[in-house]
Amino acid sequence: MNKKSGFYFTYNLEQVKVTRKVTVNFKDKTVPEVLDELFAKENIHYVINDKHIALYKGNERQVALQAKKDIKGVVTDKNGEPIPGANIIEKGNPTNGTITDVDGNYTLSVFGNSVLVASYIGYNRIEIQVKDRSVVDITLSEDTQALEEVVVVGYSTQKKVNLTGSVSTVNFESMSSRPVTDASQALSGASPGLQIMQSSGQPNAESFSYNIRGVGTLNSSSPLILVDGMEQSISMVNPSDIANVSILKDAASCAIYGNRGANGVILITTKNGTEGKISVTYDGTVSYNEPFKIVHTISDYVQYMKLMNESSNNLGNSDIFSQSSIDLWEAAKADPNGISASGYPNYVAYPNTDWWDEIYTKQWMQKHTISLNGKEKKTGYSMSFSYIDNPGIMKNTGYNRYMGRVNLYSDITDWLRVGTRTSGNVTDQEVSVTSYNGSSHINSMNTEKMVPCIYPYYDGKYGAPEGPEEDPQSHNGLWDNVLNGFDKYSQLYTEWYAQVKFLKYFTYNFDFYQDLRRERKVSDASIGKFSFSKGAYSTGADDPSTLYTRMYYTRTNRTKLNHLLNYNQSFGIHDVSAMVGYEEETYDYRETNVSKLGLTDAAVNDLDAATTPYSTAGYGTEYAARSVFGRANYAYKSRYLLEFNLRYDGSSRFSPDYRWGAFPSFSAGWRYGFFRPPGIRMAPVHPKSHTAFLYRGRPGFWQTFLSQSVS
């Protein structure tokens, strides 16, 4: 009734059972008629005053009829400081509310038996009974859970309230209901400042691009993406395995990564084993995919021939198609299931093909994930296995993928933990002429002469143009795109780590990472085009001696070694932390591409089956990098914040004299609840805001930033 009529209710919770369920149907009834029927069997009465309905039991009418009165008070924190902008509403009547002024004062008109609800961001919500009071002062307590919230930052974690940089987090546990196959789709729109664009719809080639706070360079503006510390594509991570994501947006938060963090950093943390019973989870998605909208072209060949003749006549030329051809198609169209002279059905021998219905298909996509999570005594584990089958809505563009992950750790002693995070996937991608060329599927398909008189595929044969006057070079879109072979690749990411706790406030971490990948094989197809109206091939299969077979193989091997030493201690109102680290990374890429000509049999397309070497190509790329870095943080009362970062990078891609560079940064922040200069009244300002001043760069190339962030 509150939603439909705009009335609001006040009542005594001890007298009126609001949880009682009643099933009734009303149509064209007044509010009193509805209330009479609702409370017909209850000793509940009501009084209506404008849009207010007071419910009372028995003879307590005078209590219900009592007039509204003005309640005033002050909202403060536990230290007695006023809280401006706090919300005060009457429970059960969300339209009756107010906010406190810059001195924390409020005034609200309510009934004597009302309940006030006070709330503010960063504080716990509280309810207060008004009773017979006219002054109701409210004290809000800080949300300690929010104050102690820890976020993942570069190489460690920090209290969110002590950050000088802009860091946003995304909790993937709350996004598990999203039916996505790619983690990039789940991240889209999940964090302010993070822009994710998808430039293709081809399965496994969606071409996601990422920008944090816009494009800052004419070169690559993509952020650095790290999954459990290892550089990796987001698309290669199962969304069900992700625990949380941190997005580092500004210079203060990204400085620890040096020049590699110039465009921002995305840190993905996968799930680990947790305390409690063993948890087995199944996550399944089945969806029916079809094109959103298709603009169809002419598929009636009779109409096509007449329009082509009309166009030719308008140019002063004779007809292109004879009347006998038009009559032949009209007769076959009148009896589509009849059998032609060649023995094939009329709708096959004399087709009227809508090529867009042939190119695009309606398919079922499915994804299944089984996860195991738990902890037994001192050993925690999180394991998952996933299968994806996405056939795509265009033929020969689908893929199958198997994904697995094992996160395992064991507390050997109170001060030593060892563990591994290992994941991998195997992908089998369909190949076609257009996808092999690496271009967008539909853009590289020649649709110029895909005429309606070609039946695409029937009885294991690809159709040829059936019209007597039709150009024999007219395209069968499915035949054009046939290619034999496969595109398979496997990826393995493994990390082994150890964590040592010593001297109470120190931890040491050792991490080792490695990954590797891919192969692809294709060969020309030897398939002719068949005329179903003539019952014979109009274009024969290619001579196997003119066909090529190709083998493409790549391997990427990346290793990374980390040493981290962390210190974290609190001295009353002082919080001090420091981190120093050493990182070493190697990258090795190899590519080989071999082609041979002259197959003895089109069905046997291994390299050994070809007779003549055609081309052999290959190359390799190697580089290495070393870095020493550190960070120091100080917070006073979790309000005045200081942070210093220094990274010293060396890369083999530069000459020895210019191989090393230092990248320092300094930032200071002030977390304030509100700002009010003496003698000036101002509107409330959001609490837990940060103002940070940052100096970043290498000597001689310093930059100064002023940033503000809201948590």
C-alpha cells in the first residue's frame, strides 16, 4: 500500500505483527475498504490523517491520535565532534527525513512513538526510540571493519584508510551471478575510471582494451596487469577463481612499478583456501546466442533477376537474365520439395539463399566450473576445473577451452609458510581463411557476388552458381572460408613461494614464476563446387600438388624471481610500515613458420607428406630486467599520511651506459571528515576523503601532482 498509494504507517511493533502474510485481491477499492478487510479478524484499528495512517490496538486510540512534534538534537562521533551531513529518517517512513548541518544539528517532525534511524558513511547505523523526548542527541560509532579494511597494493597490502593514492577494489564474490565467460566482461563498469572496450565479437578474439583514467600517451596506453604477481592476460583467468581486483589509478599508487606503471596497474588476486568445512561449488552457464539484428538482402532469385534486368535496361542495355530462367525459378519455387531432373530437391537445385542466415547461426554456448575450497589443519587449498564451449554465431569461429587452477599452501611452522599457485589452460580454436589471416571475420569475407542462386552446402557438397546466366565466379561464402587444420595452444603459469615471519613485525617472501605456450597448423582445402541442378561438379577439386601445408609454432618462456622484506608496526596513534624488494625477470620468445608445397593426398597434410619446401622462417627475442625497489609509509592518527617510493630499474634492452634508471616518488595525504574555515559556513564534505601531493620522476625530470580521492 505504501508503494501504490503513497500512504505511510506508524504502529507499535509489539501490537502489530507486520510479518503476518495475507493474500487478498483488490480492484477499485478505497484505502479504508482495504484496511477493513486486512484487519477484519484482528483487533487492530486505524486513524487516517492526510497521508499518515496510525494503527492501534483496542482502545489505544488516543496514543495513535497524538500530534506530531518537532524533535531536535546533535549528531556527534565518539569524541564529541559534530558530524555534518548525517542522515536522519523516521523508520517506516523514508520520505520523512533530514540531514545534519555543519554543526551536526538536525530538526525533524515525527510522532511520539516513532523510531529515528541515523546513518553516515563510515559509521555504524543506529536506531533510537523517540518516546516522550523532544531532544534526541545521537552518537555514531565508527565502522571498525571499514577502518581495518586492507587492500592489495604494489607488492603488499595496506589499510585502505592510510592510502595516499587512488586505489579502488572489486570484490568478485559479489559478482558471481554475472553470466560471463571472460573476466574482462565482469570488470566492465565495476570500477570508476576503468574503461574496458570490446572491438570484436569473435570468440576468443574479443580484442579487449583497457584504459585507466583515459589515454595518457600516443603509444600503448594499456595498464600493467598482474595476476598473483605474474604478468598475464585477464582473459586467461577463470572469473570463478578471482577473489578480488585492485585498480591502481594514479601516480602515488603506481610509482612502485616505475615506468611500467605509467598507465595504471590492475592487480588480480585469486582465491586461497579458507577456514571451515570443505566447500564444493558448481558454477554453470548455458546461453542461447543469436545475432542481435541482421539487415537482410534480397534472397528471392526471381526478384533479383528482375531487378538486375531493370537496372540493365535503365542503362540502355539488354536483359541480363532470360525469361526462361525466371520461369524456371518461379516453377521450382511453387513446388520447393519437388525433385528436379538431377535428382535433388527443387529448393536445392534452384535455390533462393539468404546468405546472412547461412553465415550467421544460432548456437548454444556453455561454461561449467567445479571448485573445491577448504583448509585442513595447517594446509589450505583452492582448486578448480572449468570447461568452455563457445561455437560462435559465425561458422568456423568457435573454440573449446579447458582451464584448471591449484592454489595450495601449508604452514610448516608458526613462522614458515610454503605454497604454490599453478594454473593452466588448453584451447582448441577453429580455423578459417579469415580467422587465420588474423582479421575480423565478416570484414574479410567477400560478399560482393554472394548471389541467391547458390545453395551453400548439401549432402557433403558445397554449391556452385545454378543460374545459366550467372557469373561463374560468384561466391559461395562457406566454401571461400574452408581451411583444414587446427589452432591449439596451451599455457602454464606456476608460482612457488615461501613466507617467513620473524621478529614479530617482519615478513620475508620469496616467489618464483614461470609460464609457456602455442602451436598452429593449417593446410589448403581441396574441395570443388557442385551444381545441384546439373548433378555434377562445375569446379573440380584442386590438384594436391598445388596445395600448401603450413606449421606455425611459438613458445614463450617467462621467469620472474622476487625477494620481499616487509615491516609493519603500530605505536599507539603512529603507524609505520616499510618494504624493500628485489625482482629479476627473463623473457624468451621463439617463433618458427614452415611451409611446403605439393601434397600427395589432400587428406594427409603433415609436413612430411608435402614434396617441395616452400618457405622457412623463424626468429627469437630475449631480454632481461632487474629492479630494486622500496616503500616507506607513516600515518599519524590514520589522518596525516606520508609515503615514499623508490625503484631502480635495469633493462637489457638498453645499452650498458643507459641501462639503469631511478624512479623516486613522494606523496603526502590528509584524510579529513569536513573542512570549515573559522567564521565560514559550508556544506558538508564527504568523510574519508584524501588530498595527496605527489612528486614523482627521476632526477632532473620531476613532476608534481595534486590528487583527491574518495573512499
